[in-house]
Amino acid sequence: MRSGEAPFLRVREAAPLLGVSTSAVYQLANAWLDTRGQTGLPAVRLGRRILIPRAAIDRLAAVGSDNGHAADFAG
């Protein structure tokens, strides 16, 4: 995460960064919450709001880069 960036994103903010629809992000985030992190997109629920950690977006962006690390969300 870069300095000055919020540590969490709203679903509608995460969707364009991931290149998917808002409903797809909700579906993946709910899968994460329902399976306690076994599958889906890392997310936290704060009241009725679902937030996506920016670090999860950064890890997804790193997949396939030359850093050689795969995304590991469940661990």
C-alpha cells in the first residue's frame, strides 16, 4: 500500500481496479465471509458495509508479476 491510500476500499471502488462488476465483487466477498476465508475475495464486514482490504488488491495485482510470489489469501 502506498502512503496516503485508504487501507480498505468499498466494493464499488474495488470493482474497477479488479476489472470486474460490482456484483462480482459482492459475490466473491460474500463467499470469503461465508467460508471464513477458504474461498473468494478477502473482505471484512463493518455493520452493513463490506470492505475490501487494499492489500488484497495489491496481492492480486502482483500475481504474474516478476516478483515470483503467488497470491495467498487463505493463509
